Amino acid sequence: MRYPLSFEQEWALSRPAVLSHATWLDGPVDPAALRRAVDVVVARHPVLRTHVTASGEQVVSETGRVVLEHVVLPGDVARAESVAAELAERPFDLSREPLTRAAVIEVGAGRWLFALVAHRVVADGSTLAMLLADLSTVYREGLSELPSSWMDYGDYAVWQRERLRGEELARQLAHWREVLRDAPAPVRLPAGRRAASLTAVVDPTAVRRLAAVAEGAGATLPAAFLAAYAVVLSRYAGRPDVVVGAPVSGRTRVELEPIAGPFADVVPVRVPLAGEPSFAELLVRVRDAAAQAVSHDEVPLGVLVEELGVGLSDAVRFTFPPPAAPALDLPGVTVRSRVALSDAATADLDLRVDEHGALTLEHRTDQGFADWVLRSVVAVLEHATADSAVSELPVPVPEDTWSAVAEPSPAEPSPNGAVRSAAAGAAEPEVDVSPVPARGEIEQAMAKTWADLLRRPGRVGVRDNLFGLGGGSLAAVRFASLVADTYGVTLPLPLIFASPTVAALAEFVSAELEAARTAREAEADQAARLATLSDDELDDLLRAVVATRERRRSTGGDGR
């Protein structure tokens, strides 16, 4: 069956990443029974038998399997974890299912490492938990099948696209257009080398005080945590308001809860800090902004970016409560510990908090910067009272120059087209950022197509990043379709996401066209040679071909 991609799937395609789960298990695990359980779960959930075409469709196979690898590594714990990590790091071919893989690694009597990996185009965190729960049920009860869901994920994608169009989409976008009017550009963060996390705990006395302050403002304790986070981000960026992404389940109706697939999304929460508010007043603003955002969560973030053309980003997130870690529940088996397989983070800065004041900052930024952010949030929380002026809340002085890394506000064009920062202080050296011009007919045509899709009146350089210019997965799919119509060459979506520049994609198209031309010339040359053969020579050639085929049949395919 063929279905359109959902908006969440398109967003996932433009930001390649995988979900992974790995746990050490103690107890008697039957790999054969676990393999049978995987087959039953795959039969229940069609999304696990899905692949994506270059034209932007999802194709669901009637039957299919997710192979559960059984690896035996006696006593080699380190090697087992390395094998599981390789399972997560191995690239998926989106044009071929399955887009899920699993392994159970045996290292000794009663000691196992179980790993499950899925591409985000077929799963989200809730789906992963659902699959593990189904696996546990089938394994425990020895079931040969599970009841099918009332709706397949492909049906949901059709319904979603039917609903979010025309007047209904315009109505919902009107709300976000007003909320995000003149929204600040995404906060630019100092880059880090790899994903990491930091933890901290707010003093219990401060947590109780904050809970009382929040209750007095008609807000909740999570609103106080988000308010403190916003204060730090605003101080860092030097802006009177910030936009923070809040993860939502995306299952906007209870009927969608039992369906496996990528529903999870992020809604932008715009927190205004202008006007010298007290902390209690800021709490009210946070409360209202979060409530408004969550009540309008049906329009996916990718659609907001595509339709409104605003500088939205979910690079900065606030998560409450942190999602519960999914796990297998097998008879007589104990989950001993979890293993992080890969960088599965989708945000550069994600503050996760619980109701007890435990903070975890997951990040892909400079380690020192992340430590400063977390310490600053804790400092604000431990000093905030209802009457505290937000502008006077203590934010530790940065130990580095991170505060200067914020996005220039605004960026001013210089007379020669270069861009320089308008921030106070000495002027930065002007850097020529003029786009690299297209070379050759294919690059010129593809650059124009790119500009038309992004509605950019100016020239698009051949080394400009499609996604960096504001394009999304939908633009990528349309671009691939237009290239196919023009040149008869299929641009694989993974290639567009891995090399999103005109130069790289034009090189691929040129190579494909050259290969096709060479093949045509070879065919023409062969036809010309055949035309010169006599009837006897043609008969000899035909007998030789038949004899070769007979030898292959008799030797099982060996042509020798």
C-alpha cells in the first residue's frame, strides 16, 4: 500500500536520526522465543514494514520481517556494547524496509544485552515503548498474533493531510502567525563535539518555595522551571523574549494512542520578558504562553516553518516530565542497566526537570557553556521569590565569551553585500558571504529551481545549504520530483539530506546522465557490431549464449 508521508515523517527526513534502546538483562532469555515475538509485533504494526520512496511516499509491504540478530560473545562485555552501538550507527537505506533492527547479545549464562534501533521516520519514543510492551506480552504469553490496530499509520497520514489544508489550516496558522509575529531569530549556541548531559538538584527548600510562588500565580512548578530557563536564555542572548520548544506527544486524539508511528512533535513557546516583570508576573506569562502553545499543537512544527517562513528552531527545548525509559518485561529476567548506543538527541539544548527539582541538561554544545547554563538556572531558581525583579535575578558571569555568540541582532548588510554584526563594540571584519555562482547548465537550472522552491528572490549559491536557507523535507521531495521530471534522474532522499547543496546534487545528476549516455553508446556500438555479422556467425553466437545458460543451471549459478 502507498500513502503520503505524514508531516512528522517529512520533518524526520530532514533531520536524520535514529531512536535506540539497549539494556543489560539478567536471567533466562530464549532468543528463539524472542525472535518469534518480534515477528508477531511486526505483523501487528504496518509502520514497521514501511519504506520511503524518492518521490515522497511511504510504501507498506503486506509482509515483512525485522531480523533479530543473536550474537554470542562469551564474557566480552565491551565487545557486546560495541556490537550494539554499531547496530545503531549503521545507516538505514530509507528506500528499503525494514527501518528497524534488533539484536540480543549473549555474553554468559543468564547475561544478555538487548538492543532495538528504529529510524525516526517510523517511530517515536512512545512507539518504542509500545513495541517493547508488545514484545514482552507476546514473549510471556506465547501468543501467535496480536489484534490489529483500528487504523494504520498510513491512514493517519492521509487523514492528517486531508484535515490540515484549506480553511482549517489557514485558521490554525492564523493563531501562530500572531503569536510568532516579529519573533526573535533562533538563539545561536556554541557548538560541541558530541552529545552529553549534566545533572543538578535544586535545594528542596527552594523547590517548596517555588511551588508556593507558582500556586499563588495560578501556575505550576514546571512553569517556574521554564521561567528560570527563559531568564538565562534571555540574558545570554540579550533579547527581551525567547522561543523555547516544548515536546508534545502529537497524538492529539485518544484514538491515536495505540497506533505505532512517529507522532511526537515540538510546539514553540514564546516567553516575553520585556517590561521589568516580577518573577510572579513572569510565571503568569509563562503559564499563558505554554497553555496557548499546547492547545494549538495540531499544526506540526515542520508545517509552521514551511508555511510561515519564520526562523523557528527546536534547538532549545524544555521537557517536563522527562519520558519514562521503556523496558522489556520478561519472566524471570531483571533489567540491570541501560546502555547509550548513539547520539539520539534531537535538540542542542534540552532542559529536563521533574517535580522534585532534579535537572538534567542534555546538550550538543560546548561543555563549559552547558555547565554555565545549568548553574545559572539553579541560581535563578534558588533566589527567585514572587516579588523578585526578573532583571535583578542573579545569573553567574560567564567564564568565557559565550554571550557574544548569540545571533547578531540585527544583521546589517554592508554596501558591498558583506554582512557585519550590529552589536555594540568594535566592528567585526567584513566577510564576503556572496553565494558561490552556478557553473554549467545543470547547476544553473538546479540553483534556479532551488530558489523558486524557497521563494528566494536573490541568487542561491551552489554551496548554500538547502535546509540552512529555510528549506524542509517537503521542499526536498519537491526538488527531487522536479529534477526527475527535467533530467529523468532520481535523486535519493538520503543523498539530499546528506549533501544538501546544488554543487553536490548537480554532480550526482551529471554522473548519472554521463553513465546513461555511456550505456546508450555501448548499446549502439554492440548493435552496430551485430549488424555486421553473417547469419552463420549469429547462429554460433546464439548457441554459445544458450550453452552458457545451461552450464549456469547445472552448476547452481556458477558460470564457469
